[in-house]
Amino acid sequence: MPKRSALRARILTLYRILSEESDAEHPIPLADLLARLAAEGIPAERKSLYEDFEALRCVGFDVRYQNPSGWCLVSGALESAELRLLVDTVQAAHTISLEQSRTLIEKLTKLASCHQKEQLRRELWVEGRVKSTNDSVYANIDCIQESLRQQCTLSFQYFTYDEHKQKVLRREGARYVTSPRALIWNHENYYLVALDHRSDSLRHYRVDKMQRLQCLTLPAKGTEEPFDPAEYSRRHFSMFGGREAHVTIRAHKRLVGVLLDRFGMEAALRPDGIEHVLLEGNLSLSPQFFAWLFGLGEEAQLLSPYWAVQEYQGQLRLALERHSGFS
């Protein structure tokens, strides 16, 4: 083998060994690296490996010596905790199917060292999770992103499920025509936020419940109007529509963390006596909001607006009536 080709083969093989078998917690002794290269028919000396390490560093790879153990490659590599977070997110995501989850996790594990792979595979579990049965989610997301990029109208069918777990098309199968605003990840699902042309108002749609998407040549409407996805998500948490309102809640101070998780750090919060706080924020008052409020128990009280308090009281009375026949 010509000298230059031998040098290239040595550096590339060294990089492959370091990237696949080393990380910050598992450096490889220099003697082991020399033995590995020799086993692949690539002779090397200590001095030549030091030159190779420097060459790799010069092009941006973070090759380090972990005293007193050996050498490792950490540049561009995901740490174990980062990989764990990504894999856990994929496992928990309702939006993608079981098979898509397995495929994506397998791709993620290819970014790990052999030691990280072994740990990840010991901890993986996807079966038993609630998963989407719609394998077109990836294609749906691509189409939505394309419509956002081109600022064009997006058309699709939207469905739900009946008591037999069969798809039922909304609007009797008529296509929804929308002007997309944003793609939002919320509560382990993707949602399209778009201007619905029929109602001329913003709506959100579960991406895994959309089918037969089409990017139309018609330009999207209202793209010049400001839109804040974060603010929209805060106001419509649980992703169910309702009447928007500026609400005030009185709660025990031990619930401050729970309140801020729902309303965000931007919500107005002030003390109300020694043990309580008052929180003010804007959101959509949906049945899911009232269910969340009920879950806080006697330590939280909705104070305003007055119409919302009346609506909440009515729902509580209705729930009590429905369960009054049980002993």
C-alpha cells in the first residue's frame, strides 16, 4: 500500500475505533489501540499515533487523553444522559407508531459508543406504551413543514375513532382547507396550528389524526399577522379549545410550582396573606381546565371571571348529580 494511502487508512481506522468504542468514561489505552490497528493489518508506532491524534484535533475532533487510562473521542458525541433523554422521548411519544419508535431508537443508538449502546438496550422498553396507529406521521410532518416554508394553503382530511376503534372522518370526509401557522409539540403529540378557512379562526389539529395532506398552490391567508406559538400553547394547554379569559386563582403557596407549570413563568403571581398566593393569567377555559382545577382540591379556588366561576359550579353540580345514585 502506498505511504499516503497507508496513512489515510491508519487515521480513518483510528477514528472509527475511538468513535465506536470510546467515550469520556471509557478511554482506550495506547497499547490497546496499537494492538487493534495491528489486528486489522495496520502497523503503527506510539509516535505516529500521537501525530494522528493531533491531526484529528486540527480538523475539529476532540481527542483527549484521560490520565492515567488512555485516549478517547468526545467531540460531537452525545453524552449518556443526552442519549437517554432522546430515547425516553421517542419511547413516550404517542404520535409515532411502535415500529417507527423502534426504528428511530435504533438510529439513535448508532450515535452511541458500544458501552452506551449496551446500557441503552438494557433499559429500552417500547411495548405496552400508548402509541399511534398512523404510520404516516413522518410524511404528514414533512408536508406541514413544506407548507409553512412556502406559506401556502394546506388541505387534509381529519378523523377520530368510534366505539369500535374504527376511523370516522370529520365533516363527513370533506377536506379541511387551512393556512398553517405553526407545528407545536404538546403533551407528547404534534399539533398543527392553522387558520381554518371555513370558520376563519385559528384551530389546532392532531398530526397523527390527519390524512391525505396536500400543499395547494393557493397562498396562505393572514401570514402577515403576528403569531406567537409559545403564547398560543400556554393559552390552550391540553390542546382543547374553549373561551379565552383572564383568570385569577387563589391557591396555597405549596401549589406555586404546579401553577407555574401550567401558566408559565410569565404569569403574574403575588402573595395573598401568609399561606396563599394569587395568580393571574390568560388561557382557554375548556372542560380540561376545570378538570385540572378540580384536581388541585380544596387548596385552589377560581376567583374570576365571574362567568367562569358559574360555569365551573355548574359542571360540579352536574358531576354530583350523575354520581348521586351510587352508595
